Amino acid sequence: MQIPSLSELRDKLSSSGWRGFLILSYILVVAVFVVLWVWLLLVPLQSTSVDEQAVALSSVADATVYILEEHPDSDFKTVVENVAKNDTMRVSIIAANGHVLADSRLDLDELDNHLERPEIVSAQKDGVGISVRTSDSDNKRRIYVAKQFENEKHKGYVRIAEQMNAIDKATRNGQISGFILLVIGIIVLGIVAATTLRRATSPVGHLERVRTDFVANASHELKTPVAGIKLLAESLEIAAHDKDYETVEIFSQRLGDETERLQSLVTDLLDLSRLEQSDIQARKGETDLHAILSAEVESRRSSINTKGLYLKFIDSTPQNISTRFPISSSDAALIIDNLIDNAIRYTDEGGVTVTLFCDKKEALIKVSDTGIGMSADVIPRIFERFYRVDVARSRELGGTGLGLSLVRHAVLKSRGTIEVDSTVGEGTTFRVRIPR
């Protein structure tokens, strides 16, 4: 058996057919995972919740039938109002011809004939009928349970209905989280595939090591929010089962927070992939650094005022010197946005100062804070992907660990340099130099 050479192996890895197969395989794996997740969690969640609610409503219907059969002279309006225990329950008494005799929620003049309602049709045949649908009368989604009754004066149906808000909300949030997991999985694995294929011209051993490191780091960062989503989904199932609508609302909000955390991580991963692919390219166009820095500072006013800090922007550029430099506006915004965000995150007292000075050769951007600072031994590592000086604080405040890595790539792409000065307990200053 002939062993292919390294160059032949690279050619195979670089071929369009292999590229498409690898990316499609990643997408297929993620799609299968999410489909199974939705099937195993959401379908049982909705089915179980509907069954539990139907049993509870059947008990109410049985009690109402008993009242009507044992007390044929009962006032229908009084019965339905007494049986309707809360604002979400609706009780109706319907004659055998479909005419509504009493309803706890709506005026009889607003109601048409109910003989063709699915639950009434089933009750005609089997004595009891259950349906889940949107009401034709008030346009709200409910579960309906109908049962026949008959006394010496009347014959008809008792129908009990209750809104499906909590069940629908829990299911909908689960569907949204499943869709988000699918999109995130495709994006992250797509980046892994693209990174692997782009570096296929390197020795296979190095390619495998780079791919493994990236997957390990990305998986580690994704693990916490994904685990949070899973736990919240399970908690939503329990809360919906117990009809604890307040807890459902709380967990729904937390589910939104976790998805925002995942969205931030994916956005940073996409920016990192874009910057790594472009590397140092011919710089096209110019950007007004004064305008970019001023806009970014103003956009942070609200968040920094919430922390009780100050935020200053000082432009010391002489009037006869242009502040336009050969850097894309997106890269310039990325640099200053991440540096200001980092400064605010690690500053509890004092504030942040952003300065700009341009001359005929270069632009100097400084971001200084009065925060907790860093020791000299950690400074060489702060531009590594997923590295955090204070892991607990960064994750608590929503940091992805990619901000300074993105800054470094954007600065290098613009043929610039970045320097750091920091003292523990006094603060940190980043200096970015962009040549003309």
C-alpha cells in the first residue's frame, strides 16, 4: 500500500469536495443533536403538561355535573361563577342543541352555537371530550374538557377551559433555545472547519494541534451557558407542571440572559475568525479616529453612570493635523469598544480616560482606568484567547475572554502596536499606535 506524501495529503484537504463534506458533516451532527434535544425534552414537556391539566379540569367538570344532576333547579349563572376558581378558568353550560346557557367569562349575546366545537363533538360520541385550541369567542389558546349531564329538566354539556399560557411559554422558550443551540453549533463548528481547512498547508501534526486547542477552548467556554440553558429548561418543565407561573416567568428571563451570553461569545468568535483570515492586508480607505472614539465613548455613558464612574475623552491633536488614518471603521470601533469595556469591567471607583493624539506619522490612542490593575507576570498572557486575569469576575459580568485577543488582531492588521502599563491597585493603561 502506497502512503501518500504530505503534499498530496494537503492537496486532498484543500480540495473543494473535502471542504464541503467536512462542513456538511459538522452541520449534520449539530442538527441531529438539536432535533433529538427538542424531541426528548419539548414533546414530553408539552404532552405531560396537557395531560396533567386535562385530569385536573376533568375533576372540576365531574363536580359540576354532580351539582347539576343532583340539584336540577340550580341557577346556571351562579353555578359557573362559583366553579370558575381563578381568572384563567372558563366554565360553560351548553344545551344539547349547542346553545350556550351560561358562561363565566363572556356574555351570552357574544356567543354563537357550540355544537360543532371539537370537545362537544367528542362528548356527544363518548360522553367526554378534550381539545386544545384557540377559542373562537375570545381568541385565547385553551385546553377544553367537556362532559355530558342530564337531569329531569335539562340535558347538555358542562365545559371547563383553562388558558395554556404557562405551557405554551415554557415550550416556546425551549424551542427558541433549541434553535439558538442549532445556530451557535453550526457557527462554531463552521469556524472550526474553516480554520482547519485554511491551515491545511501546514504540517498535519501542527494542524491537528491547533484545531484541538481551539475546539477545547471554545467547548469549555460554551459549556457553562449551554449547561445553564439545559438546567433552566428542566426547571421550566417542573414549574409548568406545578402551574407555578411566577417561577416560569423568572426562569424565562434567565434563559434569555444565557442566550445573550452565548450570542456575545459567538459574535466574538466571528470577529476573531474574520481578523485571523485577513491578517495584515493592504489597507484600504481611511477612518476618522476622532469621530469613532467620540461615538464609542458616548455610547458608554449610560452603563458607566450606572456604576458611578466618570468617562472622559480628550483629543490633543493639533488643529492642522488630520485624524483620518488607514484603518477600517469596524476595526477601529472594535479596538476602542473592547478597551473601554475592559476598563469599565475592572474599575469599581474613579473612572476611565480615553485620549487621542495624532501627528504626521502616527495616532496614539490611550485608554486609562483607575481599576484593580494587573501584576507584571500576567501581562504577557492577557492577549491570549480565552485568558482572563480574574475568571470569576469576568464571567459574572459577561466577559468572553476574547476581547483583548480581538484588539491585538485588529491592531496588527492595521500594522500598529499595542503596549500595556499596569499597577495592582492603581489601574491600567493601554497604548495603541496606528501608523499613517
